Amino acid sequence: MANRRQRDVLLDGARIWNAWREQEPELQVDLAQADLRAESVRGANLKNADLRGANIHKANAVEADFSGANLQGADLSKTNASKAKFVGADLTGANLSESNLGGCDFTNAKLVGCNIRSSKLLAASFRGADLTDADVTDSLLSGVDWGAAVTQRTQGLDL
């Protein structure tokens, strides 16, 4: 269950959150199952955060850094996460449908069974990512970097 104090600080804005993270570099961020629906985490440092099962539906996550975060089963549907970083993140079973993911970096991310249907993935990078059993049907895929990505049984993808 999410740490209420951490959630409250995050919702005070990225500048306050990021300053707090710098002061507490060993902080274990626990936002598992947090309700961040329609909130702004724009530019927030969420590296290595536990966001399992979090509700980030319709949020503003532009330029947020989710590198190394655990987002298993999280709902990021209809979220604007353009230019966000998901490097090495675990998004197994996450819902990213109908989201703006343009310019996102999913390098070495785990997106197994991930729902990415009807999303904007323009110029996103999936270098070394695992998209086994993911679904990108009806997504905009122009300029996507699929270098060394695992795409076994990925639906909606013609590589």
C-alpha cells in the first residue's frame, strides 16, 4: 500500500518532490496502488519507485523519470507521458492504452503482456525491451526504434 506522506509530497509538485528525493537519496519510494488518477507528476523523479498497481489514469507524466521503477499492473491509460523515461522499468501487465508516449525511452524495459493499444508511440525507443505478448494494435508507430527488442507474439506489430 502506498506511503501516504510520499504521495502527498509528490502531489505538491515535481520541484518539491525532486528536491526531497535529492535530500533523501536512500529513500525507498512506495507508491504501490497509489491513486494518482488525473494528477500531475510532470518531470518527477520516480526512479526505482514501487508503483505496482498504481492508478495513473489520465495523468500528466510528461518528462517524468520512471527508470527502474516497478509498474507491474499499473494503469497509465489515457496518460500523457510524452518524453518520459522508462529505462529498465518493469511494466509487466500494465495498461498504457490510448496514451501519448511519443519520445518515450523504454530501453531495456519489461513490457510483457502490456496493453499499449491505440497509443501514440512516435519516435519512442524500445531498444532491448521485452514486449512478449504485448498489444500495440492501432497505435501510431512512426519513427519507433525497435533495436534488439523482443517482440514474440506482440499483437499489432509488423516488423
